[in-house]
Amino acid sequence: MLREPSLIPDKALANHIYQCTINDCCYGPLVDCIKHAIGQEHEVLLRDKLKEKNLSFLDENQLRARGYDKTPDIILEVPIAVEGHIVHWIESKASFGDDHSHRTYLNEQFWSYWNRFGPGLVIYWHGFIGELDSQRDRGILLKDCFPTDIVTLGQGTDRD
């Protein structure tokens, strides 16, 4: 009924519900739409950065077309290293990583990705509480921007 107040038989109540959802600055459908759009913008930014670095990857849509049901935003076709940590997948979060949301993401998303695809990187584009970056040794690295210190296959090897 909140998503479709016109279905409420009492027209006055329907109008009040509609006005509440329009004016809800935190959880209403318009806010959800804005959050979704911002998330999409950051996923595009991530894909653009990967293309600039000539990194081969599959995005969420390509993975779903291949039959994957629970996927990170990006799977790297060739893993990279960031700060000495191997990265197979990248998840983009256009939000601030607070304790509650990060713990929820760990349990509902990140560990599933880790189980299926190996170690990965989460980018909280609006920062995160530093203490939350405590799973590096277990395979989940946190950053607040696209990493600049990427090592790709073949870099750092002596080819003389």
C-alpha cells in the first residue's frame, strides 16, 4: 500500500500516505530511487576506472546472464594485487561504511562472494570506519577510492 497508495479505498488516507512517502527524506520510494541512481553512477565509475587500467572483467549483468544468482559488481577475469592482497572481485558501495551496514554486508554479501570467487575488494566511495578494515588477512580488503597501486599479472617479474 505504501508503494501504491491509490489502492487504498479511503481516498483521504491514500492522499495522506502518498504525501508521507513523498516527504520521507530517509526511507521513501523517492529516496530509494535516488540511492539506486547514485549506486549505478558509482558502478559506472568503477567500470570506467577498470577500462582505463585495461583490466578485463565481467560486470553483474554479464554474470547474471551466465547463470550466477549472487554476484559482486565486478569479477576480474585476471586477478590483481592491491597493497599486496590478491583481488578476484570488486564490490562498489556508494555509501559510508559504518559498523552496522558493514557487518550486514559481510554476512549477506561479502562472505558469499569470498566463498564463491576468492578474496576481494570493497570500495566504500564515501569512506568507512577504519577499524572495519580488519578482514584483509582473510581476504576482504576495504578502500574508499579506486586503488592506484594495482599490480597486474606480469608486473614485478624479472624478464631479463
